[in-house]
Amino acid sequence: MLDTGIKERLCAAVDDGFEAQLAFTSDLVKFASTRGNERGVQDCMADRLAAIGYEVDHWRISDEEIRDHPGYSPLTRDLDQAFNTVGVLPCESPVGRSLIINGHVDTVPAGPEEMWTRPPIEPVIDSGWMYCSAAGDMKSGLVAGLFAIDAIRAAGFRPGAEICVQFVIEQESTGAGTLACLQRGYSADLDVSRFDAAPISHLSGFSFVGQGAFPAQC
């Protein structure tokens, strides 16, 4: 069981960083990162990771790099915007298990704007909920994972092994973004992702994560 003092320090760090977490979530949901339009949000993620000390891998995926994998599906789209962003937080003397946190930045189309009570990519917070397309699926989950690691570091601790955060594309269609990460050699002892049996960063039921077009709780 987690020591009470450690828990209090971590919770305090989460609370201290929450306004910044909320602001960054608001920044991300303003990107209409539908399939074929992911470059802008991925550039934003790469800049953020570099600014907070991650080693950043930011690359345009290609059909050639994944076509030999058994999970391959053809990328029948323009790949000009098809960027993945990965950040690695190294650990010089690992004593625990390495971790990958994986989530997707691509979103489904918002649909007819006249059916929305608010513009779909202009975040509004009302009664503790953020209303915006992709707030729940899954940009709040991406930010929650990233800021959880920030909180650990802000509380004066360091991860006991390497942490890798993966912001991928093509989840809504082929899965090519995560496949490209595998083909690029990224692996870890533990994986928290959309595709796990217990996909923490994509579940509703947590204090900050909604689902689909539903709002994210703040």
C-alpha cells in the first residue's frame, strides 16, 4: 500500500498542476485533428514534450514501414499529415518496470455543426465539465497521463524505469500509428493504452475522462 505521506505529496502535486492540465487540454481540443489533419496537434505535442525534458521522436509514418507486420492495413490516404509523436523519459538506473502510455490524437468528424449547442472545437467548461469534440475521446486522457508523470516529478520523485508516451494517429481506422511505434522498436514491460484489456487512458469513470463526443469532467 502507498505510504500516506507519499500519497499526500502526489495528490498535492496533481492539484497544483490541474489548472495547467486543464489549459493544455483546452489547447489540444481546439485542433480539429480528424483523419488527414493530425499534423498540427502532433507538432503541439512534440513541442510540449521537448519543453518538459522528454527525448522526442516526431515522424511521418509510411506504408512501407508497417506493411510487413501481420496487423497491417493499407493506408489509403494522403500521408502528408500522418505524424506520430513519441516522448521518452529515460532512467539511468532502473529499479522497476518500464512503461508505455499510448493514446490517439485522431478524432472522428464532429458532424453537422447546427446540431451542436456550442461550436464543436471551442471548449466550454460548465458545471465541472468540458464540452468539446474530442475532449473525452481522447485528448483529456492523453493529457491526464502526461500530467500524472509531471506530478510524480513535481512531488520530488523520479520514475524507477523508462517511461515512453506515445501520441499516435489512425486509431479511428487502421491502427497504423501504434503499429508504426511497434515497428520502430518501442517496447516496455507495461503498456497502458486504448488497446489493453484495461485501457486506463481511454476509460470513462475517472475524474477527468469522458467518452466519445460526451464531455470530459474537470
